[in-house]
Amino acid sequence: MLVFSAADFEDFRQPRPDMAPEMEGELDAVVRILAQNRWPWRLHATYDETISRALDVFEHVNQDIPLAGLNWFFDHAETISDQSIDRIAALGGGIAVQHRMAYQGEYFVERYGHGAAEATPPVSRMLAAGVKVSAGTDATRVASYNPWVSLAWLITGKTVAGMQLYPRRNCLDRETALRMWTENVTWFSNEEGKKGRIEVGQLADLIVPNRDFFACGENDIADTTCDMTMVGGKIVYAAGDFARLDESAPPPAMPDWSPVRTFGGYAAHADKGASGHSVSARKAAQACGCSHTCAIHGHQHATAWSSRLPIADLKSFWGALGCACWAV
């Protein structure tokens, strides 16, 4: 973070935090140093209330030290407003989005409602405004490291539990989503023209997926895996039809408590048992910290919290049927 007073958090189970009154002064001092030295920066901000105040600072600094040519950007920006998007575009900044809502969408809907969740973040609007926009994961801080889950979220508008967050107008076509993960990212790392495309003169870093990304069903995108990975023109991983090209197995995942060591890789969640539920869903239910199973929803409590029903009080509706999800 640039300054602690400008750092909002992303736990949608908690009320939106208000940034401290000293935020602008502290942020201004830091941003001036960065701009003077032509050092790009990124600011993690979830809520428009934080973003708009940060933009006040950036615009003020820009009057003295032009920000043009500095590839600075916001991360996350789930509730960013149209006005803030246009302000970022005017300053030449960018927005890096992560698929946090694929995992926290139900929590967001529980607190703010479906209407507020329909454009969180408004990626289509960002792109239409001409803002530089990329996709990523923020490591494992707010989402999974798996890019295919992110691509599925951008294209389908659904959470990993299957809840439809976004109307189709806020979802992306497959090519646009893929470019956000490849070509668009290079602006953010100041590597435009060096990588991000399969063409002469760019780095020979590429992967071969185990299915046709452009032809497979939308529900199959998240389960995509990699059959071959090439870095710098050298094959560093190969499986399936390319297994003969793999010179050595990858080392065990680190750290030693990594879930990948137990589950055998992220895509292991696609393995179905006799119940029809994925392995990870069954294990998550077994690991649920609540003291009892709901008679209606089992341990899938978020289903009750976020169901789209034509009633105002979900708790009373499900409660009348014997649901105990609100007791967890």
C-alpha cells in the first residue's frame, strides 16, 4: 500500500470502511515523490468512496507534475462509479481487476443486494471509456491463482458456486477476456511489445490448454487445464498428448501445506463423485465450521443468503421452511 490511511479492505462480510481524514495529505506527499521520480504506482481500492478521494489527490498532483506516461493504476475497483472511470481515463491511468467477486459475490449480495452487484466491477464500461484494463488474481490475497476461473467469471458473470451476478451486458466475449489476461497486462508491467502476443519478436512464453477455449461450453471454461507450458522457447511442463516432451516433473508445490499437494492441482475440483458434487465442494462442506447442517441447504449456506427470489426477507422465507443458514 502507498499509505495506510488510503487502504480500504475487501471483506464484504464487513461494512464499508471510511478512510481517515488525513488520507489526502499523506497520499499527496507520497504520490508527489513517485511522480517526480517517474515511478509508476498501484493503489488497492475496493470502493468508489476511496477511489474518488484518491483521484482528488492524483488530479491535484497532476497540476504540478504531469502524470502522462506514468503507468499508474488502481487494483480491484469493484464499486467504481462512471465518473471515477472517466477521471482515470482523463489522467491516463489504468484499472487491474481480479475475480474476487467469483468468491465473495454471495457475501456482497447479502450485504448490498443483487442490483448493486450487477457491475462489480463494471469492466465493460471501463473498456468502453478507453481505460487500460487488465485481469489478474492478486496472488491468493483475494482470489485463486487459477486464470481459468477468472476467465469463466469474466465471460459468464457467475460466482464459483453458480450464482448469476451480472447480466449479459456486463459480461465479456472470450477474446476480450483473454486479451485482458495476455496483451492488456503488458501496459501495467511496462512491457508492451515484448510479450502478450504470439508473434515474431515477442517472448516465446505460451501455453497449450487441454481444450478449445473458444469452442468449449461456458461451464467448462473454469475446468480448463494446461497440457503444455513454454517459457523462453523451452518446454517446462507437458502432459496429455505432449507428455513425451516433458523432461522432468515439476517440483512439489510450495509451501509444504499448499492445498495443491493434497488436491492434486486446482482442476481436481472438477472430479465428480456419485453424489454429483465436486470433490472440493464435498470437502468444503466437511470442513464447514458451523455446528449443524441446515435441513434445506446442508452446508451450502451462501445459497440461502443470495437466492434471487421475489421477496424482501430471505431470512423469514427460508426460515419458514426450516432453514437454519442464518444461525451459522
